[in-house]
Amino acid sequence: MNLTQIKYFIAAGKYLNFTKAAEELFTTQPTISKQIDSLEKDLGFKLFERNRKKMKLTPCGDILLEEFQKVIVNLEKAISRANQVHSGNGGHLNIGFPTSLDITGILPGVFKQFTVLYPDIILDLFTYNFKNLKTKLIEDDLDLILTRSFEKISDDSKFISKIPISRSNPRVYFNKQSLNLPDTYTFEDLKNIPLILLGDNEFVLGNKYVLALALKYGLNTTNIIRANTLETMFVYIESGAGISILGSSYQIFKSNNISNWELEERKNQVGTDMFWKSETQNHSVEVFINYIKNYLKTMDLKRKNQINSVLK
């Protein structure tokens, strides 16, 4: 039994006439008759009752006609879905980012808009620390990740692509009340407060960046507090244990308890980047990347228009 025989049987069952079935399938009546005979031999029972005046389905033929029609419909759906995935118009994306990242602030409405434009591409979102994000991207558990702009994903960077998502001046974060700072505090009041750094090996580049800025601005680099996660760092800051230097793409930027001092660093801005494997076989990745690029262009144009309207 093969797919051609099934299609011939469905057409013959629909018309109860081999000649009409042959016309629909652009073949000949003898070909239809031969394929039906072969199918009946394979099955071991008759599908049609035939006489000189008319032809009708046997009870077995009735059952198979109904079920075979379902098979063909499901087969066509499967092929259509596979073609959508191949062309990037349908599929599945796993996207990861740090828990501490303020996704709604960086990319407002980005995932909701994407699902409206591409309803056949399923998005699954995951949060991990950077070490796990990197591992899961390399091992293909994640298709794309959003993380800090100064991170290094792989020693062999030719296999990793990235685009910048956001950039901003770095900021010194602190809790004014817990540090008992005066109402009219200045930057000098922050210079002797312990500096909080991430203690894990995955943040080496980030710590180098922070220490370089701290030295440049005369902040404390001898009294260091090590935090094992960004979340722990935020707790230290809120408790007044110290200060830290971060970008504005983290949840802490929105905290009512935390103050920040912006550092004018036009050449050393920080932010968020999106990373993915260059040779991925998932065509939906390309669709999402193109969508993000257009999204960022639109957002940039909106910001420019807002600035121009203020200047007028």
C-alpha cells in the first residue's frame, strides 16, 4: 500500500466512478482500476461492490475512506508546517536572559508584538544566570540569549553572532538613606564607600570594566565586597553595605529605594546584546533577528522624534 493508491481510492470513493476519479487526478481509468485492485489485494478485502449499473463502497471501504481522508489532511498539514519552519514562517524559539534584566524596559512589548506578527512561531522564555545562559546557547538548548554587552560567549567567536540591543551611560547605584548621606550629597560622598563586585569567574570582563571606571572617578577600589549573583549585589546595595556600577538595563534601575549617579562615558557605554549561533539550523532565528532589527530602528526613530518635538 502506498500514498498513490490511497489518493486514487479517495477519489474513486468520492465519485464512485473510476472515470471521473481519473479525470480529477489527470490519469486514465485503467490506471485507477489497476491501483485499486492492487490496494484490495494488499488489504485482503474488497473496497468496492461493482456491477454494470453502479458502484458502491463496501462497509470496509466506507471506514477506510473516512480514515484515509483524515490521514491526507493531517499529512498536508504536517508538510505545510514543515515548509513554514523551513522558510522561517513557523517554528519554535527558546530565548533566555538574566533574571535581573529589565526586559520590559529595554524592549517594551517586543515579544507580544512578535507573536502577533508571527503566530505560527512559538516563543518560550527562560531566565538563568550568565554561566547557564552561555552553556545552554552553545549546547543548543537556547536559540538566542540577551545578556550584558561586555560578555564573551565563546573563545571561537566566529560561530557566535550578536547585535547591540541597548546602550547607556554606566551609573553608580547606592541607597542614600542606608548610607546616611546628606540631602545635598555630592559625588565626593561616595568615594570612600566599599565597592561591590560580582565574585564569580563569569564576570571577569565586567569587573575589569567596573574597576577601571572606579579608578577613573576616584571611587574605593581597596575595600571590595564580593557578591555571588546580581540579586545578592542588589541586596547589598539596598542594605547600604556598598555601592556598585551598572548600566540602566537592570531591574534595580526602577527601584524606589535606590539612587544612582550617571557617569558621562560616551565611549564606554554599557547595555544589553543579543547573541545566537551563526550556523543555527533554526530558520525562525533569522526571522526573529530581522524583526528585532526593524523594532530597534522604529524605537530609535521614535526617540529622535520625541527629542525633536521637545527642542521645537
